[in-house]
Amino acid sequence: MESPSETTPARWGSLPSWLLTQTAGHAHRLVAEGFSSAHARGYHYRVLATLEEYGPASQAALGRRSGIHLSDMVATVNELADRELVERVPDLSDRRRNIISLTAAGKRQLRRLEKRLAEAQDELLAPLSPDERQRLTGLLSRLLDHHDRRTGTG
């Protein structure tokens, strides 16, 4: 059986955009598999990590901080609340709004997800030395910062 690199035309097979896209696909798969093994999704991790870093927040604020659209945020918070990983209580200053906070079970789940995420990073970057991993992360951060500034998304 031929590997994808043997069947990808050289015309685009060495383009950085192609290589980044293909590698991103592997990264997504590895992270999704890791989270799935802990009965979670990427949105779960993002919400739990955001709550731990910033503290309790309204669903709207949590959506902005985690980069999750409000329609997806409602479903995600419902899933996490059903599993008692977050607590949802009415905001005392505005009863139409809920405040979401992390529970002790949510903190434990976040630790499990962080472990799975670290394992996925190690698998993704397996052929690279620690110095190469650091350089790659720095270069990718620089590219992302540049394009976020240009598009106003950063």
C-alpha cells in the first residue's frame, strides 16, 4: 500500500499550507481520540479550562473567552451540568442570566483531559526533539499571531 506522501503530487506536497493542513488533521484526530477516551469533547475541555483560569462566568462571557459560539455553548454547558462537572445558578444581579462555575468533579475531569491532551501532543510531535518542539511551537505561534493581527481575530 502506498503512503499519502508517495501519492501526493510534488507540485503541492511540499507546500507549507498543505503540510500544515495535513498535520492539523492528525492533530485533531489525536486530540479527539484522547478526549473521547475520557468521555469528553474539545468543547468540554475548553469550557472547563476557561472556568478554571477565569472563574465563574455567564454563558455569554464563557463563550467569548473560550471561542465557542453561543448556540454550541448552551449544549456544551447542558452536557457538563448533566454530568455535574459544572454548576449553573441564576445570576443574582440579572435573573435572566446563568452563572456557570466549575465543580470539584469538573476539576478532576479537567486533570484527566489535560493528561490526554499531553499524550496527544507527545504522539503528534514524537519525531521531534524537545528543542525542535519548542522551535515549532514558537514558529506556529508567530504565524498565528501575524494572521490574527491582520484579520482582527486575535
